[in-house]
Amino acid sequence: MGKGLISSDWHIGVKGDSPLYHDIFLNWVDNFLIKNINEHEVRHLFIPGDIFNNRNAINVKTINVAIEAFELLKSAVGKQFTGWKGGT
């Protein structure tokens, strides 16, 4: 099965869809998350929730940041993504 990693509460789009925070997030994905995925040979990424900061209205630029992040992660983890939307 392989190792798994749980990461949540990304809140992409925080601070009014700030380009600065978009860049900080992508930098974190590329230079921290993927580094650790590779270092620990993680094969399954679980994201239980709060990918976006605001689920009612998601900015197009914020969606593009999420797509870019998942493309980076797909190359590190492969095609195995597991998601769960819990809540009320």
C-alpha cells in the first residue's frame, strides 16, 4: 500500500485571494510538502478538508493555484489522491 500523508487546512485564497499568499502556498507545496513526500517515500496524500478559504465563491486565480499545486503533487505522489469532504 505505501506510506500516506495527511495535510489539511490549506485555505488557498486567504487574505482576499492575495497573490502573495498564493505564491507562499505554492512555494510551501514545492519546497516543503513535495520534499517531504519524496524524502519519506509517501505514495498516498489525504486531504480531509479546507483546501479553499471560501467555498461560497472561489476566485479563478485561486482555482488556478490549486490546479498548479495538484499538478506538482501528482508528479511527486503519482495519480493516487484521496479526498474526503466532511462537515456539517
